[in-house]
Amino acid sequence: MKHFNQTFSDAVTEKMIISTAIIKHDALLELIELEPDVFYHKENRIIYDAMKALHNEGEIIDSLSLRNKLSEQGKYAEIGGDGYLADLMQCTSVVNYKYAGRTLTKLMLRRKLAGLTLSMHDLINQPCVENELILNEIESVVKEFDRLSREDYTEIKDLMPEDFSEYDVTGQFIPTGFKGIDSKIIGLFKGELIILGARPGRGKTALALNCVMNMAKENNCAFISLEMPKKQLGMRALSSWAMVNGRDLRQGKLDGKIKQLEEARERIKKLKLAILNCNTIDQIEASARKLVQLKDLKFLIVDYLQLVKVTGKGKQRYVEVGEVSRRLKLLAIELDIPIMAMCQLSRECEDRAPRLSDLRESGDIEQDADVVLFLHESETDNTIKLLFAKSRSDEAGVQSELIFKKEFTRFFDIDYYM
């Protein structure tokens, strides 16, 4: 593997483009947009990370600021100290630095292909590895090839519409079936990550299930449950639509309720809804991609975010949760569908309204989400407050109320009972 990597690397070009970026601001902006992995040689990758940190801090990058940043990070000796920096600064500048960047990107992709070939050989020879995970690994590399091979800029003139009606979002979103939600966020849009957060027992799974059942009347949807077995989820769906107490259903107390259960069962059978059990983000990605191809998937729910595992060990939990939210957002963009993920909130909001800071274990959730909704108990019996903590529109910070019949795990709009 090391032999392959050395073959598909160019230490001279790496040093030249870094040197050019220190001297020319335009080249720096190009360098900052490169993937970190384009730098195969460790010293250059460390320097790139330091330059990016200085750029994000708004600092001017020169040999002195770079030296100080590397020393601050404890990595100055690791790159070879003054000797390597001096050698770097003496490198010839690159005139066509965009071409140099594309060259390094091409070499990086060749290394990834070489690594994929070897890892596929190892995975195929492990009987316990599911085929879906192998296909997902292949698809992820192919997607990255496709993404990096496209132009990375768009002329503003190409963004101007011929017909202004294209700005009308009517028909471009999927309604949730709840006026209290749709009136505030217009609906669920393609490519968006929607977070629904609450403390345990506040009804986040119930609301998610209610939403997806409403949407599955017209759209192919999927519900990924990491917390609840499929059979139990089916029972809750039946209880909800038949409006039969879930406890009565479990205890077989069905006198006078058979007809409404049968009617609800037949309506549920017509829904375009798939229920999946996935444990890892790799499995979620593989299943979603497959459903888009086979079933034209339009909406996906993941219940819930903190239970999703990341392949590999050694990462802190908040890092893993951040990776899951980021990959769900990228998956929503890739598949061009809205994805809703449930999220458990921290204990700090037990006695007050939830805030964005209550998103447990990772600040990245707030950053990755397009819309963040919170459920919070109301002072009125059987009502739940729905807080719009983050929104694509100016509706952030407002709230509405929903009726929650806990015995049926069923939500209704307020005006349903008015």
C-alpha cells in the first residue's frame, strides 16, 4: 500500500503550491479549498492545517506567523523546524496554481482507488461482512470522484432565471400534514436536514411517525428505527391511526374496537412506507441509496441521531455524533431528499424551554441542520409546544401548539379540536 501511495504522490508540487500560497493571496484562497488528503507527505499536510487555521483566524500568512502557529500546535519540530520551512520558502512559485491543485487532487483519488482495491480484497474475504457495506464503500469513492471532477465555481449570470416563477416554492416541498408545522417552515425541502429534539417521553418518535405516515400517502418514505423493534413500531402505527389505546392493544382488550382497527390496518397497508433497522451510518447511507434507486425514496427519518454508530473505534462520542449529523446532511444533498433525525436533548432543559445549546453531545448538529424543532410540554393538558429554534426563513424563535393524545401516540393540529 505504501508503494502505491508513493507512486501516486508528488512532493515537489505539494511544496511549490504551499510556497505559492504564502506569497500570493489568490493562490491561498485556492489552497484553502483543497481537500486535506491531497497532501500525501506528512510535513506538507501539517503545514496546510496550520495555514488553514491562520486563515480562519483572519491572520496574514507568512513564514513568521506560520512558524509561530506550528510552534503553538507543538508540531514545529515534527515538520523539520527551520530547515524545512526555509527550504519551502525557496521553492519556485507555481504560475498555474489551479492546475497544480487539480494535479494533487487527481493523485489523491488514485491513492484512494489503490486503497479501495486492497480494502475490497480484504472485505470480500471476510464472511461476516455484509455486501451492503462493501457496496457502500465503493459508492462513496465513486461519489467523491464525481464531486471532485466537477467545476468548483459558477458564474453569477448562470444563476439568473429566465422565468421568475422558479422562485415560487409551491410544490417543491413535502407537507408534513400538520398545519402547525407547515405554516411556519412551509414544508420539508429536498436536500435539507431537519432535527426534531426533545427529552425522553415528550413524543418525538410519535410525531415523527405521524409525519411520515401522513407523507407516505403520496410519497415513498422510510423510517429507520434504532431504538424500537419493527413490530413495536407497527403496533404504535396501528394504535395511532385506529385511535385505540396502545395498552389495550397490548393486553388484548379489543371489545368494540375491532372494526376501527381493521379500517386503520387497511389504510396503513396502502402507505408507501418502508421500516428499516440500521445500526451504523454506513448502513443508513447504503439503505437510503438503495431505496432511492429501487423505490424513488422521497423522505427519510432516522430515530434517533445519538444511537447511530460510526464504523471504527477510538473516537470521542461528541466527534462521532458530529460525523453522523454531517454525513446525514451530505446524504440529504446527495440524494436530493429531506432527512429528519430525532435528537435527545440534555437534562438542562427539564424545567425550561429547550435551546439550541441543549442539543446533546455535539455542537455540529446545530451547524449541520437546516431546521431545528423542539418539543416542550405546555401548561395546558394534552398540548405540546413546538418550538422553531432554527429555520430557513424568519420564523426561527416562534412556536405553535399541537394536541398530543399520548395513549394513542397521536398528534393533531390545535384546530382539529376547535
